[in-house]
Amino acid sequence: MTTTPTITFYGGIGTIGGTKIAIEEDGYRVIFDFGPTYSPSEDLIGGKIHARSGAAGLRDLITLGFTPALDGIYRPGAAESMGLAPARGEKTQVFISHLHLDHMGLLHLLGDDVPVWMHHDALRLFRAVAATGEEPAVPVGTRGFAWGQVIEVGPIKVTPVAVDHDIPGASALLIETSAGTVVYTGDLRKHGPNPELIDQFVDAARAAGPRILLIEGTRLGEAEFYPDRKPTLPEQAVAGRFVELLQGCEGLALTTLYPRNPLRVVNLAKAVPDVGRVMALAPEMAYVYAEMGGDLADVLIYLRSRDRDALAAGMAPGWLNGLIGRGAKTVDCEAIQADQSRYLLQLFYWDLPELVDIRPKAGSLFIHSNGEPLGRFDPAYELLMRWLELFKIPFTSVPSTGHASEEDLLSIIKGIAPEILMPIHSKTPERMDVAGQARVMPEMGGVYEIATGKKIG
Ligand SMILES: [Zn+2]
Ligand SMILES: [Zn+2]
């Protein structure tokens, strides 16, 4: 018996992130992206409440709606405790478009024999963030792909294509079934350093004659929901804007960045010497930067009090010893305190108590640039503000998002010209409206026939 190829939506509907979609044909299944929806002001897990470890963690995350109750993917033991069949070989394979948490933060739940695919650069980044403890270990079944490589999962063929997003290795997927091709954009932008990748992706997607286009819509309705949000800069303009701000800064310059965007660190490290400063990075940030090809000669590593204690006691983790062993130069709170106008210091917000020893002087400045806490919707944002108020440090932001504008999204849809448009990864998917373009609004849990786009379950 042959069954019609289907597409099923387990996440990413009416939310930003959390995309979990399955394409199935003849007992084979491709699942793409596997992260939780990110909503720190609403989630039941956050702050000091974590999902439990082991099998209990899977029960927590399924019961609270972070991950779907699916047979054949989760760790043996944990799966059965929810009445599910455990992972069973290679008939199900998981593809990760990029390494943002809302696309991969549930991978640790998968059984060891489930193949997990991502671009080689995304895998390199994954190993780096896992080494510093920012992520659980890289799953045993993880494999790197190259763009253009065709990966066969039974009768389903998956071809990853490069896109521009604010993270290395970002990929779209062309997924071919016997009933037609589904194109999944992952997350993407046209204002990054490689807009030509978007043009090439649009051409490749159109040439595949796609039946269905699944496209992210993060910024649809942005002006209405976030009227006070600063306009996004092109990625390549961020460092120049920092330099302008630093020209008028007489004290310490502090910033918060996202470790998974090493390109921004590279650009800043190369730009700030123009205004007589050097970039100092928290050790975890420096490690990821170096692992992704950043030059340690361009930065300093800021050793927090706990790093100094660990190094002095011979208890520092291997990755930190290795980093220092590579000849990285370090700086500490006394050196920064003594000569504040020489540094652009990147601190994670949980390291703000370092300011007690650094004692930022009048004329210091804090520049938020897409680091954590990401925005006002995160309760930690108020905490950051209270620390800055205590030290009388003015706050400003230099944002560059990884997501395309509404206008760019619509031009991408017109360029690809799918038979059926299915908007995802958006709070307002109904705004994704192109005249003359057939559209189906996927429902959470809905099963659709790929041949027709009709809901059949
Ligand atoms: Zn996303
Ligand atoms: Zn993303």
C-alpha cells in the first residue's frame, strides 16, 4: 500500500520559533527543526525552574507543550515513560536549519540512533557552545552536510541551500517527495553581508517548481507590535555605529552580544582600534569566536573573578586552559578599572557583579546589540536595567536582526512562486498575503496532503 506524502505541523504555528514539522512518505519521516518556542514571559520553565533531568525531563517538556508526543524519536526509557515507542533507527531523520535555540534546543531529547543533520559550520558552532557548557553535549547521531548535498531518507530527498541569517551555517531545505517539493526557508534576511545567497536560494527554490513554501514571518506587523523598536541596521553597519558611539565615550564601554553571531565580534574587534580601544571578551565568547575562525590577536580575554580563582587553583575547564595555551592575551578587573577608556568590554548579564570590582567611572556607556536579555519581553531585562541604574551607566542599543522585513519576505515569496504558500514562525501569519498567491494557513497538529495542500487529519 502506498500512502500519500504528508506534512504535519508540531510547532511554529502562531509563534516565533519552535518550528517542528514532519514530512512523511512510505514510513519514512523527515523532521525539520527541533527547538522550543521562546517566550520567557509566558513559559512555565524559566528563571530557576528547569525541566528535570533524565526521563522526567521528557515528561515535563511533553506535558507542558514544549515538544510533541511522537513515537520513534525519543530516548529509550524516557519515551516509554510517556507511553511512546522509543527511537528506532534511521527511518526518521532530523534536519536543523540553524543553531538558534528556538530551532534546536530540544535535540538532547532524541535517541542516539536518530540521525541529526546540520551544515558543517553549524556543527562546528554546536561543538564550541557545547564545550563551554552553554548547550548539552552534541547528540551522538549528529552529522554535517554541505550545501547542495542530496540526503536521501527512503523516498524523500533533502537538499540544503545556503541562506543569510545572523548565525553561521544557516540553511534552507528543499524537500522532494513523490507528490512534489516542499521548500522550507529556515530563518533569513536580505540585509546581511551575503544578500546574494538569498537571490541564489530564491532561484534554486523556484527551479524546483515547489508545491509548498514554508516561510518564516518573524517581523510581520513589527511596527504595530513594537512601535518604539529601533530600526534594524544592516549587519555590516553595526561596527561603524559602535565606533560613532565610542568616539563620544570617555569611560568604559560595555556591550552584550550573542555568542552564536561570531561575525559581529570579528567586525567589532577589527573596528574599535580606530577609536583607541580593544575588545575584551568573556571567556566563553572568546572560545566560540576563536573556534569559528576569529583571530585571538584582535581581542583580549576578560578573566572574571571566578576564572582567576579556577586558574589559580588549577581547576579551570579544559577549553579555558586550551584558549590561554593558544597565546590569548588576558585582562582583569584591575587593568580595566585603571584605564577604562581603552576597552569595549563584552559581559554576559549574569556577570554584571563584575562591575563591583571594575567600578565604571562617569562617562561610561552600555551598548545592547542583540545579546541576552534579548528584549523587554524577557524578565531579565529589568534586572539588567537596575544594574545599569545602580552604576549610572546610560543604555543604548545598536540592533541588527537576522530576520527579513515584511517587504523582503513578500519579494521572496513572489520570486519563488510556489503553488501553495504556508506561513509559519510568526505571530501574525495572516499578514503574509500576496495577491494571486494560493495560501493555506497551517494549524497546530494539522496533517496536510502535499499533493493538494488539503487538510486530512
Ligand atoms: Zn527562528
Ligand atoms: Zn534564527
